[in-house]
Amino acid sequence: MTSTFPPGQAPSAGFGRRSAAKGALAGAAALLFGAAPAAASAAPAPGSPAPGRSASGTPAPGGPVSAAPAPGGLRLRLPAPTGPYSVCSGTLHLADPSRNDPWAPEIGVREVVVTVLRPAARGRGFPRVPQLTPAAAASFALLGPRIRPQLPDGGVDWAATLTHARAGAPPRPGRRPVLLYSPGGGDARTMGSSLAVDLASHGWTVLTVDHPGDASEVEFPEERPGRPRVRESVLLGPPAPETFRTMVETRVADLRFVLDALRLDRVGLYGHSAGGTAVAQALHEDRRIAAAANLEGHLDLMDGELLPVARQAADRPLLLAGTDGFRGDRMERTWSALLAHGGPVTRRQLDDTDHWVFTDYAALAPQLQDAGLMTAGERVGMVGAAGPRVTVPAVRRLVRSFFARHLPV
């Protein structure tokens, strides 16, 4: 679904600028606050078996698809959620005509794709939503090992991994606190599926937001001039300082645009790595954000310049969650600068872990190692030595307890 605001009515990138966008989409509001998810029923798009629909009824990624594995491909599993509710899923496609895309100006607008996860009413027969659609999985199979060198360049059926969200299940009635997720640089929103579904199973509405251009791959409802249906990352190596600045500014503007487009207020944000950087800065800029969890994102712009949030303090709850494996001088310097101001900032550390333990790789990397597709050293370098029976519940409890205090269900 595409939102169309008059020129100048949607947010622009840049630190410290207050967004002025107004307006909402009836279909998006229904998806968030009471109607059945948009992925409920859909006619198959050409070459794609039974995808879901966006809130406007156009085909969108995230609906039910065939999970048949490629011959000989390893089928990976995501851990089940722990909350009392089952979870339903839908997808939104939003476009901001007041901003151009920084990575592909020929597109002419800035687009984002959002998965909406909500507690679902009880019911049977609703298929589980795949982590990646077949088209997205095909791109990820090629790009994944280039972005994350620890990943194997073959032997995995990435389209066969299922989340524990259900396509077409009716949502439970009523409004619930909303959380937005921003993934790490080079990662798509899909690599945060396990934590997002778990949060939704405990009663929150969770929106996972893709940032096209630096996300590994993003599938849109259709092609448009200047971009294909599956848009792949332009970043295949460590970003330069100016590139990182663009990433963070764009992500902050993307998150604020979603709040504008869906008329959201008093929300929580959580993000990993570059997404953690963005949510901390967004908290500083936007009073609609009640609390944020930074999952191991630096608070500077790589050139040594501290972000405004680190220079000027946080006046609303902010969690700084890190690992012992990724803790370094840059993290210490930038986090310590923020902590020195005092205020409602909490720091936590997970031991025997590393940077991607906050993502689905916490569960997937050990399976790849067990299958002989990843070495022990590569697994430790991604998620640490601790096993998923320890790390997955620890991350879930950490994030869930933070938002239970500050945005209770």
C-alpha cells in the first residue's frame, strides 16, 4: 500500500528536524487496529505462489507461500514464541514523495516495506508465514555470503524457513502498544522475525521496518520505474563515514515517516546495530517515542562525531544492550558519553555472545554449524559461544522486560 502525501507534508532526513507529515491510510489503520491482516487471501502474482496482499489489496511479500525445500537444501527452524497469543501477520508498502531515495535517486520517492505482527484470535488452518518469500530467498542466497562472510554460499533452502506468525488469522480486537523494529545495516527486517513474533505473542503490535538500499533485499508488491520488484543492497562492505551518516539519517527519517503515515503516538522503538543507532537518535528527536532499546548500535557517525543523543542526554527510557564479544573502544566511548549525562538510560551486557545474537542468526548459526555449513569459529564470531537455548530466551526477556516497564500491554 502506498501513502501519498502532498509535497512538503512528510518528514525529511537530517538530525533535529521535526516531521510535519499528517494523514493516515484507512487500510493501514484497519491492519493495525482491528481488521484481519492484509495477507489473509490473495491471488497469486506471476511467478510467485500465493503471496499475501498489502492493505490496499495488491500482492505483497509475507503471505503464504510454498515451503518446499530445494533438493538437498538444509531447512532451518526459528524458535517458537513464548507468549499466550498466536500471532497474525500483514504487510504494508508506504511511499514518501517528499524525500528521494539516497541510494537510488532515479526512483523519485522514498519507499519502505513494513511487516505488521499482532496478537491473533484463536483459530485453525492458517498457514505459517515464511521468513523469506521465494524471490527474496533467491536474492539472499547470493547476497547473504557477501554481506555476512560467515554464511555458506550454498546448501541452504532459505525459502523453507517458517516464522511462527500466521497468514490470514484474525487479530484480537482492541488497540495495543506499538513497537517498531529497525534491523542492522545489511540486514532485512526478516532477520528479526523471531524476536518480533515473540513480542507480538505477549500482546504488543510490532512493526518491522525495512530500509531499502542498505537492507540485503526488500521485496515490493510490484516493480516501478527505477527499481525492480526485489531491490538488493548497494552496500556489500563496511560503510565509509559519509555512507554511515546517510544510513542513520535515512533510517531516522524512515521511522518517523512510518509514525506520521500511520498516525502513531507513544510508541516504542528497538533496533540492532545501525538500527540501534537510529532508534536512539530517533528517541532524541521525536516526542512520540516513549522508549527505545538500542541493541548494540554505536552512538557516533564513524568519524568520531557523537550523535546529538549522546551529546545532549536522553530524557525518556533508553536501553543500551550489548555483548562481550563486540564490546570495543568505540562502543565504550560513545555509550559512556551518553551514560555520563545520567537520566533514564540503562546498560546491560550478554556474556559469551557476539553481535548478531540479537537477530535470527542466534538460532540459525548453530544449525548451520551442526550441518557442517559453518565452522565453530564462524558461529562464535557471529553469535558467540553460548547456545541458543540460553541466548534466545535471554534476548527475548531483556527486550520484553524493558518494554513491559515502559509500554506495558
